[in-house]
Amino acid sequence: FKEFKMHEQIENEYIIGLLQQRSQTIYNVHSDNKLSEMLSLFEKGLKNVKNECEQLNYAKQLKERLEAFTRDFLPHMKEEEEVF
């Protein structure tokens, strides 16, 4: 029983702590809603762009936002992959 008790103590103090830390990291990462914002912008543009001028403005805005999203999101993905 001493070995079992020691195992449970190690599990409770160390392993559960690591799992809680990983869980918090994933929660923080997924609380970021940038992907939903990008999808919304894309859908909005498809529905609302009427003429050529609006298409050009939308294309420019979408390109800028997509580049910023990619710059921000790649480190986010790397952080998630490192957790697991």
C-alpha cells in the first residue's frame, strides 16, 4: 500500500498539475476568436460586395487581414503543438 500511496501522491502533485497547466494553456489559446473573425469577414464580403469598386476594397481589406491573421496564428498553432 505504501507504493500505491506514493504513486497517487506523485500523480496528484505532479501529473495532475501538468494536466491542469496544459488545460489552461489550451483554454487561453482557444479563447482567442481570430479564426471566427476571419471567417465572418470572408462570409460578409461574399454576401455584401456588389460592384467592382467594392470588390477591390474588400479584396485589399481581406488581404491585409489575412496576412495579419497568418502572422498571429502561426505562433498560436506552434504553441498548441508544443503543449502536446
